[in-house]
Amino acid sequence: MTLHKGGSERDRRLRAHPVNPFYGEADPVAGMETSPPRHTLPAGPISPHTAYQFVHDELMLDGNARLNLATFVTTWMEPQADVLMSECQAKNMIDKDEYPRTAELERRCVAMLAHLWHAPDPSAAMGCSTTGSSEACMLAGMALKRRWARRNPDRYPGTARPNLVMGANVQVCWEKFCNFWEVEARQVPMEGDRFHLDADSATALCDENTIGVVAVLGSTFDGSYEPVAEICTALDALQERTGLDVPVHVDGASGGMIAPFLDPDLLWDFRLPRVASINTSGHKYGLVYPGVGWAIWRDQDALPEELVFRVNYLGGDMPTFALNFSRPGAQVAAQYYTFLRLGREGFRAVQQATRDVAGSMAERIGALDDFRLLTQGDQLPVFAFTTANDVTSFDVFDVSRRLRERGWLVPAYTFPPNRQDLSVLRVVCRNGFSLDLADSFLADLEQLLPELRRQPAPLDRPENIATAFHH
């Protein structure tokens, strides 16, 4: 979650504004004639209608989620899913004794994912729902570390410091894991046109203290798949030479729900014996509103039993492995609804349509002389592009800023080490972003270009400038 500070002294001194008589119903109990304070609790209650109107009007200043081409998170579901979620908001996912059918839906989703990702014995696979891929990655990292500690009882806890190998392009949750659980993050920097982890770079950083290698199926920076099979083959060869047995975790936050349907012959999942665990985000290409993620382990050996806690104070015996405890069951119900509603062929059709939109947009942007494509949208439905080498009047940050004026949120950012010199724009296509909307986006982009070309130089950009949506 984003970290916030409390209201400033100036905020607390702001005077309340008069309330429009038409704004809400008369409220003789509260006697409210001015708006409630923003940074301290109001002195008393107001009517539910008036409270709703205050919050509703403030939220109108948010951007339009459907026009947000920065987020991977689902922004549209069917009305029936909305109803299901509202019916389950009050159900506590952890209370499996009180809500056994919700727990059963979670179990079915785990079984479906284990089968989808080719677990050798789906009935032996272990898994759970989480609040998202960030929590799922934390759980997978903890399992890797505990397995390493088991293999090295004389070295840990001691002078040895465990390490985790990954590309510099990983999502920030992996840096958090290494920081929180005191693991050395060994990150492979980008070099030239290699924008993610490769097999040789991964194995070069492995040693007897390596708890695992993280391979990302769908890089946040450009949408490309990392070569999971090649990494596993290189680690097999490393074990033959040195005896080091390094497991792989696949961060399939996005690609875990794309590759099974659009790239069925791609080897990346439990068909590779070295893959110990996989995570995905149900709220990304799993097509569910936030927040729900999934973590699946190949078998019980991949998930040490001592990490699983059993509680009975909610009734019954409940094994739990999660960072969070109480959370709503709505997203799990919605995930099961989506699996049931679409099936394999439905998922294939939805994901293919999304990839087709991404490919079409990438092709049309690549045809403009002002830009150069880095990826094509042919793996994740995501592509990155930058300005052409001969463009000197504007940069990607100018493009992002001007698109925000039209309501489009397209993030501009620099790549990680060693390609901080490369600044890009990234477009994420999701279910609900149609070819018609893509046409509107391209039309707005093309209308902005003549004015951008007339700039004498890129505008100055303060280092702390936000690239989020602003009115």
C-alpha cells in the first residue's frame, strides 16, 4: 500500500464550506450547515445519503479506470460477477468453518490452477488464495528460504546469508521480500537489447547460498516472457557440474493466465521439474477485480509444513499459510465464477482478443516515424515503445503528459540498471479495451504529434513529477 502522512497543519486549518441545500436531505439531528472536516473525525453523525454524496463527489476526480493503460489490474467484470461479489463482501475468507462453501470454491480454484499449470499430480499440489501476487511472492520466497535452511542446517542461521537471483526487471515485491526476510537480492542488470533475465546470467550468480531463481513470465517493464525453460536447463547443467540444486519460482503474475491459453506449447510451468512454485494475479489476466492472487506449489515437499499454521478458535481445524488473516471472500467467489463462466475456450478467446488489440496498436505506433517499438505485444498483451533516435523536440514524458490531458494514462519511466538511459512508454491492454477504444487512443496520439514536433526541446521534468492521471 502507498505510505501516507497525516494532514498538515494547513489542512487542519482549512475552513469548512457551506453545504448546498440541494446537496443532501435535511439533517436536523446533525444540524449540519457546513461540510464535515477532512482530516479529523466529525463531531457527530450525518445522514447516510449525505455521507454518500460527499464521498461520491470526491471520487469523481479520479481518472476513468477503463482509460488507464498503465495498470494490469482488471477494470471491468460482468454484472453477474458484481452481484456475486456484493453478496460475499461480508464473508471472512479465513473462517472456513462458518463459510465452508466459500472455502470449497477456493479449493476448487487451487485444483484448477494446478491442473492448468500441469502439476505432476494435481491432487498433491498445494496452494492458496492471497490478496494479490505480491503476497503470493512473499509466501513463495519464504518457502524457498525455509527449504534452503533445511538443506543447510549448519550454515543458517549463522554466517551464511541466503540470496535470491532475479532480473533487475522484477516487480518491487521481490525487493520487498529480500528486504523484509533478510535475503540478498542478486539482480541481473539489463544489457543492450536484453531487457530481462537470461540463463547464463542467472546461473553465474548462483552459489551454495542461493535459495532460488525467480523467472518472470511477463515483465512489468515491457511485457516480454523470460526464458524459463532455458533457465531450468542451465540450472540442471549447474547441478551436474557442482551439485548445487537451485529451485525456480515462476512469477506468472500476468503471464500465468495468458500462456496456458495462447502459448500452450511454451514450457514454463510444472512440466519443468525444477519449477517448485508459481504465482499469478487473479485480478490481472485472471479477469477479477482486485485483490486476489494465487500461489501454487508443485507438491507438499515444496511447501515446508512448519510454515503452515493451524487454528481452531474460529471453529474447526483450519490450516492457513498467508500474511493476511481476515479478508473478504468476494474475490475468490468471483474467480470461481470467471473460471466456470469462461472455461478454457472462453479464456482463450478473451486473451486472444486482448493480444490482437495490443498487436494492432503496436503495429500502428511502430509505423509512426516518431517512435520505435521495443516489444510487439505478442507475449503479454503489453508493449513498450520510445521515441525514435532522430526525435529531439520531445521525449516520452512529454507524450505521457499530453495524453493525460485527453484522459489517457500511459506511464513513462526509465528502465532499471544498466539501461537507465532508456526511457519508454508502456501500453497495457486488458479485457474491455476494444479496438474502438484503441482507434480513439491512436487518433488522440496522432493529433498531439504536430504540436509536440514544434517544441524546441523536451520540457524540463522535475525528478519527482508524477506520471499519474490528473485533471
